[in-house]
Amino acid sequence: MLMTLKKKILATVALPVLGFALWAYYPNLVTQDAGLVFKVEGALDSKLNFRDAGASINECAGRKIMPEQKIYRASGFFSGWPCDRVGNPDVIYSLNGFLSSGKHYYCRGADEYKVGVTYQQVELNDLELLETWHNHPEMVAAVCEVLQAEIANLKKDKKSLLHCDAGRDRTGAVVALLAAYELEMDGVLSDEEISAIECDYRKSKSLGPMKFGRIQKFLQEVKSPNGVRKFLTSMCNWTQ
């Protein structure tokens, strides 16, 4: 009798609570009409990994070296939240590791949904490793599209949100290249500036110590011998 009562309590209370907790942590509710991925707003802000990349890099440098309120970064957990929670971006770029199978990440504006743009045709990974850029042209093509679009946005004074699944490595590599590209406008990218970009990368939640130094090493390799801009011009087949 007692065991039966315990089972009833488990079935009516504990299991629904557990189910809700799992749903809140990994909610992938997708609307049938547009494939929009909805995450529970405010359920676990710690997973959002959101910040103003420019402000973060400036804080790391101890002075203003990057424009602020232009490039925001996050994990995919922002999807379905109000746009003002993630900087009110003019455009969103999705850099997810696996092809999204028709799923789209978005934020809710006052009068519209701002849906993320993705250029990828293949799985993206290890973008912060130089060998990826030399050995995986299909990944490079996708990343170069994002970089080119974002550089154009910066020139037009538009705000962007870049995200991947965790908002850490793929987003970190693209943000690092954008920051380095902008900072080279004033001359050679300095070790101090690279350290500030690495510092921003280390603020990413769930980043283990084994990955510390990856962005710093990547940018040091990319800037040698001709600089980040020439590296990207060559790898992306951009015209001078």
C-alpha cells in the first residue's frame, strides 16, 4: 500500500517536475509553420552567454580599442526572446555546429521576428584552428560569407548578433577575426590587442582551461607574416 502511494506521488509530482526541468534546460520547441526554435525566456540566463563583444574587449584592454554596441555574441539560447534582451540587433548570424534541419533562431522585435541568417552547407567546427582554414574550404566559404556581410554591416553602422550553439568557439573565432580585422585599420595588430580578444574568449561560459590560449595562438598565426586582412583576402578570395 505504501509503495503504491509512493509511486502515485512520483507519477503525479516528481516526474512532471523533472520533465519540466529538462524541457526548461533544453527546450527545442519548434513552430510548425516557420521552424523557429523557441527557448524559454529567462529559464537559465547562465546559458545565454550574451555580451557586447566590443565592450568586453575594451574592458579586457583597459581602454577603448573597439566600437561598442555593434557586435553582440550569444549562445543559441536567446532564440524566441525579445530582441532588446540581446542588443536589438539589425541582423542575426547563426554559426551552428550541425546543419539546422530547417530550424531557425530568432528574436522578437516590436513588429517582426528577426530571424538568423546562416550561410553554412556543412557542419562547422574548429574554426579557431589554422589547419581548418587550410584543409576545409567548404567551412571557410561559409565563414567568409558571414565575415564579408558583417564587415559591410559595420561600415553601415548596423548592429549584429552572432551566435552558435554554446556561443563559445565558432562565435569566438568569428568575433576574433572581425575584431582583428577592425583593429588592423590602425596598423599592425598588437600583442596587447590579441590578448584582449583572447580575454573576451575566456569569458565564455563552459570554456575549459584546456582551450585557454586557442584564440591567441590562432590570431598570432593568422597575422604572420602579412596580417589578418591579407590572410582573409587570400582565404576568402576577396578583391583588394
